[in-house]
Amino acid sequence: MLDEVLIDTITVDENYHSVFSSVELSQTARGELWISEQQDCQNFRYRSSPAAYESDWHVAGDATLIIVSTGCLELELRDGSRKQFTAGAKFIARDYLPSHLEFDPSQHGHRARVIGEEAFTAVHIKLGTSKR
């Protein structure tokens, strides 16, 4: 069994440009299961997007764990890099801008689009504020 879980993440670099990275959650054995420490979260929402959905450039703002139920969501960053997430995948969107910076759609954020003919559904879990 794995003693760590790797989760893809969208965060920001020192210039507040969105970048892909990952976070590790350590797991410990408890009998026949492996489990991580409790993670702070505030609420959750259920999301549905049609097959033709495309977003504008945006930042997540609040750190959010997204667990994909159906469909395929492709995330694109300003540098042209892309990742696709399908049923069963999870990722954390936590790119943000500090209050003194104004969002510039030519520099900041990521965008998303549903790939294929199937609608996209997911659970969004807003993480505690310490997850930036």
C-alpha cells in the first residue's frame, strides 16, 4: 500500500502566475487501511458542467480540492501547459492573487474546458485557509 498520496495542484509562482505542481499527503497504517491526517475544510459543493463548457481565465481564490465524478476537464495555464482530469482524478486549485494585485486576464490564472461528449461532474471541497 502507498504511504503517501500525490495530488496535482495549481498554485502560483513568485510573480503570481499560475503553475502546476503537486502536494504529498502522508498516510499511516491503521490495521488493514492507510489513512492521512485530518485536513481542514470548510464546505463542499457539487458541480455540473455541460460537454461544451469553457471558462474564462480566472484564479481559484480559495484553495479547493476537486474530485472528478464524470467527464474530462482540461486545465490550461498561461504558459500553454495543460492537464486533463477524468473520473476518479483529484486536484487542488489554489492559485490566487493577493489583495494588492488586480487580476490581469492576459497574465494571471488558468482556464478550464470540458473535453469530449460527456458532461463533467465533480465535488468541490473548500479547504481550510492554511492550504495556500
